[in-house]
Amino acid sequence: MDSRASTSSGALRALSMELKNLQSQPVEGFTIDVNEDNMFVWSVGIYGPPKTLYQGGYFKATIRFPANYPYSPPSMKFTTKVWHPNVYENGDLCISILHAPVDDPQSGELPCERWNPTQSVRTILLSVISLLNEPNTSSPANVDASVMYRKWKEDTDPEYAKIVKKQVEESKKVAQKEGVSVPETIEEYCVKWAPPQQDDVLDGIDF
């Protein structure tokens, strides 16, 4: 078997198992849509966490996986507007967990903060929720948003909050168009699930 085909097959197996796991044990605040004809591209809907600026928002993103996943990290790009210090203006997300594990002292990132094969879509999504509420302003992707965010935190300029809230309102139109009910309270936001049996998780996966 061609080594590239073998690598791709391993990635498909890993992604299939992760998808099954996320379907049986969902991550709070997310929806995931995968076209099984192309398992290397996942569509994600992100609910703004309650009691944050993003509350009530519905933000769409795409995760693209390399053929050698999980040995190399995927990339994530917002397809709806998100004004945030760690999101480039084109929507690309800049977060340590999606950075390849190279030795780069200039980055300011510890090796343990970068991608490694034990990470997963679940850890990525949890990191995104954390980042939405607590941006990393030490190495921003959007400098203007970072400066504005710091001024807002210092109570010297409300502009950051105004922009985010405007984007939240725009995102609600997307949710309405897609028939999505966005959680507004902690109770609605939190997902309740029962631990599945191992056979249920693996059932239906075509290896």
C-alpha cells in the first residue's frame, strides 16, 4: 500500500472515532456537521458562552484536517465575522494548540501548549471556548482588536464590546436562517449525556 494512502487511512480512522465520541459525548457550546464524503473538513457552530460578551451568538467555523492527522494539527477558520485578538481578519484562528510542535523560542509558546498527537477535536473546541472569553493579547493575530480589548478591560473604551455585540446580533440572523435555537442560559448551554457503552461508540465505524 502507498505510504500516503496508508497515512490517510489512519487519519480517517482517527477522525471517525473522534466523531463518534463527540456524537455520544458532546462538547458544551458546539454543533458539528460532517459530510461523510469528506471527513477531512468539519463544519462547526459555536454558541457564545452565557455571561460573556458572546452570549447569544452563533459563530460558524470550518476545521480542516491534514492527511497525516493526528500527527499534524488541523486548521480552523471562522466563516462568520468574529472581532477577537486571536482571530485574523480573514477568519483564521491563531491558537497555540493548532501550532505544529516546533522549537521556536521567539513565539513565546511552551512546547506543551502546542499540538501533539494526544490532542483532539474535543480539546481544540474546549480551548476555543476558553479563548473567546480570555484572549491571548501577548501574541495577537488582530492587533487592533487586541488594543481595543485591553482598553475595554481597563474601562477606558467601550468600542470592543460594541463591535462584538453587533456581531452577535448579526450571527443570530444566521441561526434563525438555519433553524438553530441558540442557548442563552447556563442550563440551556450545558449538555447532558450518559456515558455510552464501548460497543455503541465503535458500532458503525468502517475501518
